[in-house]
Amino acid sequence: MLDIKFIRENIELVRQAIEEKNEKVDLDKIVELDNNRRQLIQESDLIRQRKKKISQQVAELRRMGNDSPESAGTLSPPTPTPDKSGEKDKTNKYLCSHLLAKLVEDSKSLSDKEKEIVNSLTQIEAELHNLLIWIPNIAHPSVPRGQSKIVKEWGGERQFNFQPITADELCNTLGIVDFTLGSKVAGSSFPCYKGLGARVERALINFMLDLHIKQGYTEICTPFVVNRTSMFGTAQLPKMEQEMYVCEKEDLFLNPTTEVALINVHSGDIFKEQDLPINYTGYSASFRREAGSYGRETKGLKRVHQFNEVELIKFTKPDESYTEIEKMVSDAEVVLQLLGLSYRIVLLSAQEMSFASAKTYDIEVWAPASKEWLEVSSCSNCEDFQARRAGIKFRQKGSSQFVHILNGTGLATPRTFIALVEQYQEKDGTISIPQALIPYIR
């Protein structure tokens, strides 16, 4: 989420971000509600000041020995007596008692008014919150507008001395991925890896985890289901709820990306400054209901309902996050370098980025037989956008502020599997194993 003060002071920048990410938010209504909210807070503050002053006056009257306010109504105006000093005392007591009663009555009236303000404030803040959660993150100034930009290419294209075939054909011929079996168990777009396919899939996961641990990440194995609070914390909710698998009875979601669990293990936490950055890696099966547009893209491993991924997460100080995102991209691309797979890095435009991201690099691997680039990693700096929603801070010089959170795929296996199978196919229809994976296959 964006801070309401930031929105108030940068209204046109926020309006631009909403347009760039093609969101629909009533920004004028947000401004109106914020103005009303601040007005009610001012009124509430004034009432508290007046009640405090009345409380002081009441205490002073009672210290002077006057009766409780209830007794004020039982007193009658004093009748003249020869003793002038006694008559004066009675008159003062009568006046002070009535003053005390008036002050108590005023305090009660102010309390009633304060309750009305609190109720109005609660309603306004709820309405304001429900609008604020639909505002996307602001794109960093370094992010291109309009069109994404290729910033790096690595590796050359393999020259085959035979006609290579696509991963779909190879997997079917070799029987290493079987969608028919998967559909028996769960339905369409659920892959079932067999034999060498299952071993390669498992090898990829273990290879990537071991690599990232050597790079300084701590491995965490999280649940494959997440609760609604966690989904909100990383901004999957409310925007993408219809794309998720839900366990309705428990109100749990099948993990849409390992990012959700790895970030929310620290929801509500406050780190020590010296502990940052904190780097995590973890594996999870991930699930998404929308597996692609109708037709060609729904076939094979390109877009599936269930996929394996190894995730990278960083919690950093704000002034270090843009250095750390470059390190994260480097850590992810090493996977492809060691596997000998050609790839390119694309800096996404503001229009192509996700709802929560301030800057995103996609890593796309080359599938030589299919002749296409396939996204295998997306590395994003979400700055403090997710940290505000999940309540994750760090303490610096006696005060606390929100951390910056970075997430990256290091990598997702289905498309990496496609590129690997196509790159390492042999003329006799078999597949070689990349040197980096051999220890994990044996």
C-alpha cells in the first residue's frame, strides 16, 4: 500500500501510476475521504482538550470541598440571615455546586459528540482503506514507460546438425511428461513427470536450492497453503482472488507463488538494522487457476495450473534495495549460465509490471526448437509496498520504518525444463544431461 500522506502530496504521480497499470481507482473520492477524516480527527482532538480542561475544573471544585454534582439540584437558594459571612458561604456553595453540575453535563455532552465522531471516523477509515488497497505501486524513475527494454543477452544459439523437435514432442516421445495421467488425477493443465522427467525436475529444484544457499540465502521450507492475511500482505488479494485456488472451509489458499509464504513468515515483525539484508530461498509447488489464453498457450508446460519454483526473497533497508535487486537478478541468472542455457534480461515497462512492483526484471530463456523466449524468472523490488500491508519494519536510531521487500524466481521449472530438453536433445532422440545436474541425477 501507499502511505496516505504520500498520496496527498503526490496526487498526480499516483494518478499516473493508476493509469500506467490500468487500474481503476476513484482517487478524487480518496482525497475527499482523507479530508473528512482529518477534519474529524481535528474535531476529536479539540473535544479531548475541552474535556481535559473541564476535568481539571471539576477536580479543582471538588478539592474546594463542594458536594457531588448530584447534590446540586437539592440545594435551595440561600435565605438572608443576620450572619452575613454565613450567607456568603452558602451562596458560594450553591453557585459552585451548580457550576460543578454544569461542567459534568458539558463533559457528558462532549463525550456523546466524541462517540459520534468515532463512529463516523471508523466508517470513513474503513471506506478509505477499501479504496487505498486498489492503488498500485509507483514505478521507479528508472523504469521505462511504454515499452520494455532488453538490458542483457547471454549465450549463443546451438547449431543443430539435425532438425530439432519441440519439448512437447520430445516429452511425448520419451514419455517423460504425461498430461493424460495428470488429467486423470486432477484435470487438464496438471503435468505428471515420469522417469527421467521426474528425476530432472527434482534435480533442478535441488540444484537451484544448493546454489542459492551458496550465494548467501537461507533455505526455508514453508507450507503449500497460505491464509487470507498472508495473501493480502503480498498484494495477491483482493485483486487476484478469482485466479486462486481456495480451500473454502478453512479459508486457505493454495500457494500461488512461494513469495507469499516466505515474506509472511515475518509479518508484523520488527528487524534490527544490523540484521538486514535478510535473504531467503525456498521451494514450493505453486498453483494458479488461469493457465493461459484459449488455444496453443494452454498446451504443454508453458502455462500450467501447478508448477514448481524456487523463490528468492530479500528484506533490505530502503537505501540498499536497488543495489540488492541487481544482486538478486545476478543470482538468478547464474542458474541458466551453469545449465548452459541462453537467456536475456528484460527491464519491464511501467505498463507491464505487476500491481505491487516498483521495478521488475524478467529473465527469459531461449527455447531453440520452439524458437521463442520463455519467462523463467521475474525479479521485483516492491519497495515498502508489501511491507506496509504485512507490517514488516526495522528499527533504526530509536525509531522504526518499513523495510523494502524484493522477490525473485530462481527459477520456475516448467519453462526451464522446456529449454533444457530442447537445448540438450540429440539426433537419436535422447536427451543429454547438463554437467551441473549430473550429481543430482545419479
